[in-house]
Amino acid sequence: MKFSSFGNNFSNKAGIVQLMDDLGDALSVNKSMLMLGGGNPGQIPEMQARFRQRMVDILDAGDQFERLIGDYDPPQGETRFREALAALLRREFDWPLSADNIAITNGSQSASFMLFNMLAGRDDAGAPRRILLPLTPEYIGYADQGVMTDMFTANRPTIEHLADHLFKYHVDFDKLTVGDDISAICVSRPTNPTGNVLTDDEVAKLMGLARRHDVPLILDNAYGTPFPHIIFSDATPVWDDNVILCMSLSKLGLPGVRTGIVIANEQIIRGLASVNAIVNLTTGGFGAALTVDMIESGEIISISNDIIRPFYQDKADQAVDLIRRQFAGYEFAIHKPEGAIFLWLWFPGLPISCAQLYQRLKDRGVLVIPGHYFFPGLSEDWEHKHECIRLTYSQPADVVERGIAIIADVVKGAYDGG
Ligand SMILES: Cc1ncc(COP(=O)(O)O)c(C=O)c1O
């Protein structure tokens, strides 16, 4: 049997698939593995109780459950949910939206796959068109999504050194060029893996740049405002008809229902609905059903502000304190945690690569993600790529605490020549 080039390309992906297999295998071999590697959201009992109750209400309400499991939604996603979300965003931010500006997808991951391949790849004349990532490190999940290989091109950031072992990446606008082959610019804000939140000024400049080059700006808002609002710094939410805003219900605590949301101009939404119809017929309706009430009432905003954000903010603060204590006396830096559910650690001058560090940590029962995976599209070699790791603090406090102690031990051993 022979695969097509698409089949070969997608089944031999070296990066994310291999890593995910590796993480899965490691966990099945060693159940006590400390999982600081994945992107699973934390277990928040208040959120779980709400979703459980909502499911019970659906089961008890006439034929709601039968309709939920028995009907296909339109390819653009469930209408009541899209109308409710458009109304919420109009009220909150004054964005001129209707349900026609919103599509629901089976997870934000599949939204980015459809969008990237709608916009980039070979154009009608056969010329390659690419997605520009203006700042790497950037989300590992984009890396292999191009049906055309080499679909991403990326820029190195500038690094601002801050007090107390913190640093922050910024877009290096002096080096950023939008070539003729670029068909969209894309950033995650807050950024997975670093917890960076691009400043309002950076976002405004990217919006201007995108408009001047007549390409859309994709803002991946999977952790952002107004929900789940895992943002610890000031960040103004933005949308206009040249912005494609991608959102997700996963980090509200619903990764299993696979619901992504795209907010964009009607041309993009019609195109996306058409691709979604071809690939999926439509989108599963559970995410919309479990959240539509809280979107209609606006409660989703207070829940995000009062339950979700504080949960992660506390965890981030605790993890940063632990790291400062455990690594005292050694070289280390933490990306300023401004949002998302990760810490990005940088070990300048570490004598071993982050891939070797990953292996040593796995041997000691801790899973993290080595940093070099998070530079999709950045072909130039850069020492920094091999000096960083991502860890999540969303797991229970004792797991995070034990994991960080082992990471410190292994890193110190490596600095000391072990
Ligand atoms: C930045 C970013 N975008 C998109 C996704 C995909 O989320 P979803 O679960 O909605 O597919 C993730 C998942 O972790 C993410 O971190």
C-alpha cells in the first residue's frame, strides 16, 4: 500500500505526534509519572459541578437530550449559541457582530487547520503562500498543520530582561517583513508555551501591518478574554473585520467536548463553514449545549474572572515561588507569566540540550516539553531554542511541587557537569 504525499506527510510527522506518543507511552508505562508536559486544563471542582448540573438539566428538559444527540447542526455550528455569543460580544466590547460572523468548530485545533490551509498553501497559480508567525516561541500545535510543507515562516523575538529572574519576549518589528508570499499573520495571545501576552501596542502594530499587506491577522485567543480569561496582565481584547479571532471552550474545563469558535468577517466564516461541511458535515453540539445558558446570561464572564483566572493565577504564583527557591544560586530565567497555563523556563548556557534534559527528566519520572519544538517556521539555528522547557502548573499542587524539585535537581546536576 502506498500513501499519497499528504498521507506520508501527515503520518510521518516528526514533531508533535511523536512527542504526544512519547508522552502517552511514558504515562502508560509509569503511572506515577509527574505530568508537567501536557496542555490539559486543571480540574476545577466549581466548574465541573456547573457542567454536571447543566447536563442533568438537559437530560431533564423534555426532548432536549434527544435533539442534542439526534440532530445535525448547520455547518457553521449551532445557531442559538452563535446568536448568544454575538450578542455578548456586542454588549461587552461593542464589536459589530452577528451570528454570521461566528463559526463553531470541533476544537480550535481543527479551526486553525482549516483556516491555515484555506489561506496558505499553493495558490491558483501554483505559487506557495505562507503563514507568518511574528514571534516564536509559538504554539507547537501549529507546526505540522500545513498540507503544503514549509507553510510557516517565523521571526525571533527580542528579549527584555526583567528583575527577579524574569524576562519577556517582544515582537522584533525592526526585523519583521511581510513578504509577497505571506497570506496571514498569526499569534497566540496569551501565548502557549510562554505565558506571554502581547502588549496592546504590539497587537495594534500587527493589525496595521496585516491591513497594509491585505492579509488577515489570526489572533489565537484560546486562553484569552472574555473567556476563559486566563490573563494576569492588562490586555485589551480586539476584533475588526481583518482579524480572525479563534477561541475555545477547552480551557473553561471542557477539552473533551472539542469546541472551538472562530469570529471573523462573513467571507471567512462562509468559507470555513464550507470546509467544515466537507470535512466534518458539521460540528458536535455538546459544547454549545453545555455553555449556551451562561453565554446568554453573561455569567460566563463572571465565572471566568472569579473562578478560572484566580485558580490559575494562584497556581502560577506558587510555581514561580517554588522555582525561585529551588534554583537559587544557579542560572535560570522564567518568562513573565502573564497568562495561559504554562511556565517557560530558560537555562542560559546549559551544557546539555533541552532534548537531553527532557530525556533525563523522563528517566527521573517527570514529563515536560523540550523547548525546541516551539519554533515552527524558524529555520535559523539559535542556541536559545535548546535552552528552554515548557511545564504546566495546571496539575495538582503536590505534582507540581515534586516535579519542580526534580527538575531543579537535574538542571543543577547538568550545570555542575553531571
Ligand atoms: C494556543 C492554543 N491554541 C489552540 C489550542 C487548541 O485547543 P482546542 O482544545 O480548542 O482544540 C490550544 C490547546 O492547548 C492552544 O494552546
